[in-house]
Amino acid sequence: MLRRLFNYLLDVRDRQRVGIALSKGAATMGARDIDLTRPDTWEFSGFSQNGEDGILDILRKRLNSRNRYFIEIGAADGIENNSAWLVVAEKYNGIMIEGNSELVERARRSVIGLSIGAECHQMFVTIDTVQNIKKLSLYANPDIISLDIDGNDYYIAEEIFKVGFRPKIFVVEYNSVYGPDQSITIEYKPDFVFTSAHDTHLYYGVSISGWRNFFEKHNYHFVTVDQNGVNAFFVDPCCFDAEFLDRIQGVTFVENQSQYKKFRVPWKQQFTLIEDQIFVAI
């Protein structure tokens, strides 16, 4: 009885959050003064945390062709992520992947419940389970893949390409604590969870230089990072007009604003807190 009441109250709150996100997104989307050469002018947030909804909005609209399909790995509760706007406001189909079963159920009751063609699956993603995502997906070339698992992201991205995916737009989280120049990531551990890996919660993910080197090897074009210093955006140049991509003046590195606020020192000092950890050059 108490469990049902708790879930009911969660559902009420989540429906309110969806309504707030739609209103917020509509307001901030309309307030933009867009310059197609400057991705910082593209940003708005409805469901996303750091302007991702806006950057993806512009990039989607510049695609040469669209299948209106997404894959998001690390979808949380389905509401605060990079694909909820696509599902609710843009009527996209696709797959949300989340490791926490309770969050998956919430996503299914809220955002996914508003869609016909979107799904949410419970999966703790490792290099051995990426093939399962390929089996679930309707497309090997979705418009968007978003990857944010605060951990083995580099190794999962490698496997995504190995199993045959080639998304038109690829969004990844980077860790600004590694700075703009080091090309590094963490040591791979199948059961990695950043909240228990180090008490600072700073030991996770990939440097921006590491991501740029990785995507360059796969012939992707770097677009920008967001203004809060969390996500980096890459695109398959075959799917866009070359002149549009050539004119973009993306931002190459931004300090993670949440981490800066928490530790009150810039990334160089933050890195000293984890410099004794194991890093892999990439």
C-alpha cells in the first residue's frame, strides 16, 4: 500500500516535471537569437541540463536526411536527459537505456508513456552488452546517439562503432578535470560506478582531447562543447552540408561549472585530487 502511494506521488511529480520542461523549453527555444556559425547561440534547455536540446535542435534540422530515431545510453529517469525533448516535443522514436531498474520504470510511466515508438530498457552497459543495443535498435544510423554513463564511456563508444553503428550526430560527456590538452580516460572496469570509484566523484570518463582524437579516427567532425562544460558534439560530415560545418565556430573547452562550484577551484587543482589514479592514454 505504501509502495503504491509512493509511486503514485512520484508519478504526479514526474508529470508536473514534464509540463514544466515543455514550458521551459518553449520559452527558452523562442528566446534564442540564432547565429548558425556560433553554437553557443543554439542552446536551450527543456528536458536537458546544459543546452543540449538547443544544439541538437539546430543540428537535426541541418541533416541531409532524417530517420527520426535516437539512442540514449544513460537516460536516468527519462525526464532529465538529452532525448526526452525528442520524444515529447518532436515525436521521435528510439531507445533510452538505463542501468537503474527503478529509474527505468519511472521513465516508462512518464515520458515513454507519451510515445508510440519510444522504448526504455534496463541495461548496465558494458563492452559485452553493446551488441544487445544493436539488436534492439531499428537503425544502425540513428539521427542521434547520446552517451553519458559517467565512467567507461570511451570503451563503450569504441564498441558502438565496432558493432556497426554510425550515428549522424554523436553526443558524449567529457570530464573537464582532465583539462583541454591531455588525451586520457579511466581504466576499464566492467562494474565501474563513479560514485564509488573515488570519494571526490571526479574520476570518470574522458578528456575533451581524448574524444576529439577518437572521433577524428572515425572521420567525424567536431562541432562544439556546451557552455556548462559537460557535453561535446560530433557529427558525420557525410550527413551535412559542408559549408554549414566549415563555418561553425565551436567552443573547444569549457570548465565544468558544476564541478567548479562544488570544489571552488579550477580543473588543474581538481585534478591533483585524483592524479594518483590509473589513467589510460588514448
